[in-house]
Amino acid sequence: MAGNTGITASEILNRVAAEVGIAPINSPLESQDPFFIQLRYLLNTAGEELMQAYPWELLVRSHSITTETGDTGEYSMPADFGYILNQTEWDNTNRVPMGGPLSAQDWAYLKGRDLASNTLYASFRIAQGKFNVFPINPPVGLNLSFEYISSYWVIDGLSSPSSPTYKDDVTIASDVPLFDKTLITRALKVKYLESGGFDTTKAQGDYNQIFAFLTGNDKGAPILNAGYSGGRFPYLNAYNTPNTGYGGGT
């Protein structure tokens, strides 16, 4: 998807206003007119839904964890965490992927097995906003990482262009959504028409068209891996590793 298009939140509101037959105004985001108040609310709803609808490349972030003395295996997520990108979770210390995210049932199974302490730390679970690593009480200095989609889809209009800061909703007129300007405009138009009980057939079709185009061009073609069928545990992990670990020790 295209990056920062430079179109502000106020410009987006006025674009949609014009398309639905409402005259644009100078300061739509600060307006107390019920129409623009509603449009401002719907813009944030549309942006959040777009963030969740597809793993946009420009929202991909990475996060790493280095275990320390006294760790319980439970770690906080980044402040802007939206959702994890599966199969990006790695144990960089041992150079193997982690298994997961595990279901509650899988997690209980691993805990019940009481694996030996030298089993590779290759499994994780996301629960209650935490990244949980198994086995519990990991060794010091273990480096783990994963990629995720950021929930911060807005450039703060008050931040420096050379060093922008990001946030998860529009609050001022100069804020700039990261999404393609046509996509966010069409998404907002659909939300407005839906909220008023209007026919959305044409608007929804226009939105679907640009969404399909942008998602189709957002990433390169995937590399086929003949050795991996797409299951939860593509490599060696706690499920298919003997209790003696991965070898290398006697």
C-alpha cells in the first residue's frame, strides 16, 4: 500500500462531505455541526477497521525480548500492539522459530508434560495482553522476537516531519492517516452511508475495488516452501522434541 499520502484528517472529512452532498467547511474536525461530529467519529472507526482488516506492510513493526534474571516467562506487549504476525516468532539465541500462538488447551498440555529444563524455548501463548513463553522461568539472555501490526495508523500532526510520532486515532485537523487517501475516503463514505441507512451498493463496490487493488500490491509474491504444509508447528518444537532437548549436550 502507498505510504503517507499527505492528506490530512480535515481534507478527508471535506472530501466525504462533498461526495454526499454537504458543503465543505474550513475546519471540519473542530466543527460542532452534528454531521461533522459524526464524520469525525466514523473516521476513527474506519481507520481502526482498516488496521484490523489486513496486515499492511507500512504498519508492520518488530519487537524483541531479552530474558533477565527472575523472569517468569510473561512479557508485556508493545504499546502500539495490534495483532501478531504468525510465523514471525523466533528464538534468535538458538536460531529456531517458536511454536504458536498456542491455544489454552495446547498451553495446558505443555505445562502438564513438565518438559526437561534443557528443552528449547520454542513455544508461546498470547493471553490477557501478555506474551507468555514456555517453559516458564526461561534462562537469562534468551533473545526472542516477533513482528506485529501496529495499532498506530495516524501520524500526529504536531510531530516533526523528519521524526514523526504515531497514534491510534485522529484528534486534530493536521493529523495524517497512514492509509492510502482513496481507501480511507471510500471507507469513511461507506461508514457514513451505513450509519444513515442509505444505499451503500455503489460506495461499497468502490471501496472493495480499491481495497483489492491495494492489498494485491502491498506485498511481493510469497515464496513457496515445499517442506512446510502450513500447520501450527512448522519446525522442531516442544511437541516433537524429545525430553532430552535438541542434542548438542551429553
